[in-house]
Amino acid sequence: MKALGIVGGGVPMLCCYSGIRNRRFYVSCSSTSSSSGPKTVTVEAATKSEYKPGVVDDLFLNLFRNKLVQEVGWDSKKAGYDGLIEVANRLMVKGTTNSHTIEATVRILRSLFPPFLLELYKMLIAPIAGGKVAAIMVARVTALTCQWLMGPCKVNSVDLPDGTSCNSGVFVERCKYLEESKCVGICLNTCKFPTQTFFKDHMGVPLLMEPNFADYSCQFKFGVLPPLPEDDAVLKEPCLEACPNASKRRMIGRNNVGVTACPKT
């Protein structure tokens, strides 16, 4: 969202649940840990995400942007994805604290779903097979419905806390949201932390998101509890060189040796 999520994985998935419900669904898990994770690439070797949105993608973008605008009380004059990023930036500016920004983003994600759907999913689907069915389902739906926001992504296998591995992961090759916002703080406070909170608290599915600020990839791990936000090592990540707040970071760094974290984290 980067993301339900703004983000990441938390963007509109309503239309896809009915399709999944009408198909045969298999839980595929292994008792051995998977080592088929994505290969690390350098920024120099990676190419910019290319995903050609269709009509449905445009509907998702407009729906999500409208919810953002309602929360922020302001809209950008720019059309399409560029305008979405500007509104996301305004959301960060509006929040008096990072916690306020995270809470606002969770409200936006909740507003994308009928309340009864979230409650029913948490109550009826989340407990099945120790939560593995729900984790696999949301992974598939996230990969199907969120490429307009994140760029190309695919379902992959992740290791679960019980020692098994399941196809409940989503690997984002090069997150468009991070690439366009160019800000670690925006990634964390309008995507990673609120999306993790949304899935755990409102859908009953634990989620750990692992953004890679070196190559802009991101690994979603549905079914895996994240650490407490204050204990997450990602908070120590430095600003991106292209970050619009990088000049502020460098200014702070002149007076405080060792200060490298993004001003917005």
C-alpha cells in the first residue's frame, strides 16, 4: 500500500471474494520451510515497474482516491496515479503524529468494504485450518486486485510460525507506490503499518510486510504476526536518496551525528 496497504494489500478486494467462493479451493502447505524466496536485485539492475491498468483498475484507483480525498479534505489537480500520490502526501502532512496517519489510513481501508463482510470473514473464514485458508485467500485476492497500486506481483510460498510453509505470500517485484512517493515514511505510515493493522484487527489475518528499500520490492507474509511497530527494524531505515524529505534529513544530520532515519518515520 505499501497493500491495502494506503495500501498495499488492503485495496478493494470485494469483487474477487465471490469469484473465489465459487471455485474449488485447496490449502497447500508443507511441513518443511521454503527457500524459494525472491532473489535480491540492485536498484541499478531493476527496471521501473510496468503494469498497464485496465478499466477495473481505473475503477479501483478512483474509488481509493475518493476515499483518500474524503479523509484528507483535499484533492490534487493532477489526474490518475500522480494525483493519488499527491493526496497520499497530504495525508502524511495532515497527521499530527505517525499514529494519527496510520489510524486515518486504517479508516480508509475499512471504508472500502461493507462492515458485515469484514466481520463475517473474521468470524467464519479466519479460524478455518488455523487461519491458513484465510491467509491463502487474501494473498490470492491481493495479487489479483492490487497491481494497479503496487505494480507486478505474484503469490509465493512463505514460512509460517508453526514450521510449515504455505502459498500465503505476495511478492511485489518493484512497488510502484514506494517508487513514486520516494519516501520511507509514506511507505511505512500510509501502507505497511496500517495494512498490517487492518488485516489483523478487521479480517483476523496476521500480516507481515517486508519492504526492501534497496530494490523497491516488498514481501507480504499473510499468516505471520509482525513485530510491534516500535520494535520493527524497518524504522531504522535511512531516507531514500530521492526522497523529497532528504534535504531535511541532511540538515538534521549536520547538527546530530548519526541521524539518518527518514524525518517522517
